[in-house]
Amino acid sequence: MNERTNPPTAGRWGPERRLAFIEFRLLWDGEMNRSDLVDFFGISAQQASADIQQYKERAPGNLTYDRNAKRYVRGEHFAPALVSDRAEAYTEELLGLGTTTGHDGSSWIGSPPPYAALPSARRSVDPTILRVLLQAIRRNHMVEVEYQSMNRPSPTTRWLSPHALGYDGQRWHVRAYSHRHEMFRDYVIARIVSTGAQETSTIDPATDAEWHQTITVRIGPHEKLSDGQKTAIAWEYGMRDGSAEITVRVSMVFYLLRMLRLDNDAGSRSPEAQQIVLLNPEDIPGNTQ
């Protein structure tokens, strides 16, 4: 007889996570069974039954048992009590499966729909270099690196005091104090050719004001769109009264504007191509619109 192999999550999550799993399956799949808990968490059938009973007590009416299908199904007046019902909670979980519908049992989604995700041309990150940067962040060290910038023909050596990582949707960078430039800057990790010595840093990450401060970016539909087009854009971005707000670290606002195509070339695009405009350019540091 073959023994069932427990998933890597077995024994790691307590009762609250198992109850949240039940609710997630009911919310998005519309149904779940005792075996879902057994297979996912590697628990006994008896424990799974106890979890389901506990969930029924925590959220009365959220699930009923369909004797014909022999499954628990979402109740008619279902109201989530433990997990978010925001669409992003599901779509981000779906993206976690990859660019195909392959399911290795690690996702909370029980029956993913057919879907496709555009592959991202993400920059490669050397795991050895990443480990060095992580160690330097944890220990408050400065580290010697060889860095290939865009404005030099060959790599140059510099000392950095890293304190955080950032991601702009396509590439990872390290937020670090440059001892050469005497200021905090972003360095694309994939452009770090090698690392060298480490020493204790005298730089306090709390002095990186642009990292710790946030700014609110306000966007709205392009003023030259038709009323119908403006309505469509407002729905798409969840705008209220003609605008939406996005709060971001000051050090990341450049990447946000670039991603939304609200850079300095925005005025050269047609209203249909641009679609949204920046409503508070005067609040954006360094903005030249």
C-alpha cells in the first residue's frame, strides 16, 4: 500500500489558517470537502471534521452539506469572516501558480480556471550576491561591490551600505547609501557583478528620508476622453469622483509613474493611448510636467 505523502505545508499552520483555508475555498470555489483539508495540511480526517465544525460555529450559515454531491457548499447568505473577498486576493493567488494552469497542491485555489499570464522579462538575480546583500542588511554592514552602471563602459568598485530591497514590477534593486556619492540611491541587483569585503557601517537607515516618507499620487481619466471612455477608465482604476489615490514611498514614485506611463512623455500620446493623467504633478519631487 502506498503511503500518502504529506505536502510541504503539513504541520506548519495552526487552526486559524485551516479555518481561513475553508473559507477561501467556499468563497472562490464555492465548495470544499474534508479531504481538501487532509490533503493540503496533512492532518487526520478526524481533525479535518473538527475544523469544519469549528468553522460552522465561527461563521453560521456560511456552509451547508450537499448530500447528493457529498461536499460542503457555500451558504446562500455567505459572508466572509476570516479572509478578504477582494478580487486581488484570488487573482494574486492565481498568478502564484505560474503562467499555466499547473497545480502542485501548494495553492489555496482548488479548481483554477483556464488562464494565461504574460511572461515577464525579469532581470536575473545572482543568488550569491543576493545572500551577501541580505546579510549586509541584517548586520548593518557596508559591502564592497563591482557595479556596471549605464553611463560607464566597465564596472566600477564602490562601497554600499544597503538597508532595503525594492521591486518595480520588472527588476529588483537594493536601496543603499553610496559612500562615493554620499547619498542614498537605488542599485539594480542584476548589475552587481561581484561583491567583496564587508565592514560595519556607520550609516543609519533611518536617515533615508525618501525611503521612510510616503507620497500620494492622484490620477484621473484624461480630460480629452469622451464621457463614456472616462467612465470606463474610472471603473477600471476604481476611481471615485473622477480620481484615485495611490500611496507610495517617495523613493519609489519614479517607478510608479513610469509603470503608469505618467512620465514626461505622457503629453505626446493620444488621449486614447494615455488614458489617465497625473492630477497633482506639483506634489511629485522632481516632476517636470
